[in-house]
Amino acid sequence: MIKEEKRCKNCSQHLLLNQKFCHECGQKTDTHRINFHFLVHEVQHGIFHVHGGILFTIKELFTRPGDTLREYLAGKRKPHFPPLTFVLIMGSVCALIQYLLKHKKPENKVHNVETSLSKSEISKYIDFKGLIAYFEHVFEWLGGHLAFTILLMLPIAALAFFWGFRKYGYNYPEWLVILLFLAGQCLTLYPVFIFLNRFVGDFNFFFFMLCWALITFSLVQFFNTRGKWYVILRTFWSIFLSYLLSVVYIVFAILIITAVGVLLYGYDNIIPKIMQKL
């Protein structure tokens, strides 16, 4: 009979003598009851560990970004934070700071556009007050959740860079991973600009310029076997393509948002009435 402690507690696979990780599922073999020591160790290991965790990934992205991306795509992934989780965590930090520093809205705010539209003939069919409030809520939410907005735009940017560097042998999913890491790199710097925007002035233009500079530097190091100026030109071309595709993407998204808004606030609020009856 094999004792219970000789089996993996995750998948019940038989464990070998002095085996530190299960060879079937990869879980540690020294799992024990969760206590405060376990929680403190997990936080320390996941965030502050010297050879892994989010701080390690941030350090690598700012000291050797191109080499880090190349190694990750080649299979050296254990020390690094997962790119999607990395973006979500850094974006959540930015969203929290924005929430704590945001201005309070003045009450009873009246829009001139809203007043003009309310007097028009079409106001019989569309609740413009509700429609404008709906647009404000959508764009305010997107502005306060930068990580989500970036994730919405990344598929388009990845397609642009995939086309811009199509002769370099990297597929579309690989470009998604590259841009996720570079987006997380930019989000790491964004809290500084949140404070500048709040207390000094609008520095968003400088933030985006800095982001494109970091992306260019990272890709020059990433394609270190190619000519530097050739990679820079390819990067600029990819940035131009990403802006071009983003315009089409944003117009399409606005049309969808508008259509939803008209359905919700148009034609005497027919959709809310149907929902109430259901």
C-alpha cells in the first residue's frame, strides 16, 4: 500500500523519494495547511522574490527589455509574471490611484448640447439627457480603467506590429505577448503621470511619447541581429499602422455604443419597458 503522503495532493500521482515537485501537475510536494506563515510567504514569493515575481519582471523590462522578451518567447518563462496578469495588476493600481485622486463632479451639470437637442423635433423619439449621461458613463469608465482600455486596443496594435514585422518570423499571438509586456511596462510609469495630470497639468501627450520611445528601444534590443535604423523605421511604420487601424476600430466601437444607447434611450425607452415586463 502506498501511503497518502507519498501521493501528490493535487492529482494523486505517486511521488518519488525527495521529489520537490509533482512530475505530473507541477505542484509542490511540501504543501501543508494554510496559515499566516503560508500567506506571508506567498506574498513575498509572488511579489518580492529576487528570481521571480512582478518586481523581477518590472526590473527586467526596464534594464533589458528586448532580451527579456526574446528569452520569454524562446521558453524561459518560469521567473516572469504572466503578461496578462501583469497588465491587469498594474492597470488596477493605476485605476485605484485615479479613483483616489479624481475630481468631484459638480452637481446639476447642464450641457448646452443636451439643451439644444432636447428642443429639437427628434427629442420626441430619443431621451437625449439619458443618452448623454450614458456616453459620459461609458467614456468615464474607460478612462478610469486604463488596463481594460489597453486590452481592448492591444489586438489591433498586435495586428499592426505583426504586419509591420511580418518578415521577422513571429506570429500574431507572439506579438500579443510582446505588447502585453510592453503595455505593462508603460503602466508601471503611468502612476507618475496620474499625479502630474492631477496637480500640474495635462501630461498625457508626454506619457504616450515616452511609451512609444520605450517600445522602440525594446524592439531595437529585441531584434539585435538586425540593423538598428531598419528596426526603428519598421517600428514607426507599425505605430502608424496601429493608429490607422485604431481609427477604424474606434469608429466601429462608437457606432456599436451609439446603437446600444439609442436602443436604451430611444423610441420612448422601449427596451427598458420590455425588460420591466419580462
